[in-house]
Amino acid sequence: MHTSRLLHLSDLHANDAWYRWADGMQTRFGLVVISGDLLDFNAHRPIGDQVPRVKQHLARLASSPLALVSGNHDRITNGGPELFRAQWLQDLRSDSVWVDGDTFHHAGFRVRCIGWNDAVPEAAGENEVWIVHAPPEGTSTAIARGGVSFGNWDLARVCAEGRGPRLLLGGHVHDPESWCARVGRTWSLNPGYAEGAGHPNYNVVDLVRGVAMHHRADGTEDVRKLW
């Protein structure tokens, strides 16, 4: 296991096969990150048994260090006590599982877990990693192919003013113009969503070397030197 390398996933949307794939990958990394939309709740797919089923998957993943944040599918105001402010996710917290509101240190970086619609902070220094569902507004990681942006305005402002983290791990936009973008000193990564694929798109980041690699489910890859 390479402790400085992290596996970045997002938008698993209660896909059992994708969670099982992640379980088979976790021991290769010092940290697994899932940046929101662990569930898949919309008008066409009721919540059903998703919460207990996804919690079982996450419990298996928690045998390795695991950082999770809520997305818009995980934090539903009218979904009852378990879904309000993603209480179901809070129940998973442990010494090696971090969720919305938590801060911890990994490979020389301060890592913050920022939940869906939570206030955007300011970085205390350059060596910060933020996990947040929606990327900064206006970046190519937040703009879907076709030109519509689904990013976070407050996050974009903080990053543009140089008060953001060195690295931001997000998702939300399933088909972004790019998996990697920079605003201010902040690198924003979004693995995207692989509709119908056997495993998800994913990013691998080596925090010590400052290198990120994007792996698409179709087998294509891209590498970026971040710092």
C-alpha cells in the first residue's frame, strides 16, 4: 500500500457493482475518497433499501482509511431523520472514517470534508485538500459538455481569491468538459460518471509527488503534474 496515494471516486449512485469494485481496490491506497452522491434518489428511483445497502458497502470499505462527503442525492430535507443533513452518513464516523464536517491529516496535508450545502471555509495554509461534491463554478470540472455549469459559486470565489486548498476533490457533474482544472492555486478534480460501465471512472492522486492520473472506465487515461 502506498500511503501517499489516494483513490478518488464520486457519484457511485448506489451502484452495487461499483462499490464491490472499490472494495477490491482499497488496499492499494492509503486513503479512499468518495466525493458525494453515494445514494441515487430521484423521481424515478425511490430510496427504498439504498441506505442500509450502501452502509454495508461502506462498512467493508472502512477496513482502510475512508473519507466521505454528502452530495445532493444523500442529503434530502423531506426524507426523514436519516436523510436530513445526511445523518445516515454521520453514523459511519470512526477513527479512520471521516464524513461531513471532519478534518484530519494525511500524507502531510490537512484534509477537510465539506458536506452538501455546507459553508465554504478558507484554507489555513497551502497544504490543504478539500473534499466537496460540487466543483468551483465556471471551471471545466463544473461545466457539462453542452455548456451548462453546475458548480459552487462560493467555492469558486474563495479559490479565485487564493483562499482555497491546493487540491479539491469533487464530482456532481457527470460529463464534465475536463476531469482537471485550476482556479487560483487550487486544482479541481472530477472523475465524471461512466454510464452503464462495469466500474466507475476514478482518479489516483499521489500527494507527495503531486501527480494525478485519471482513469476512465473505457480504458483511456490521462496524467497531470499538479505540483
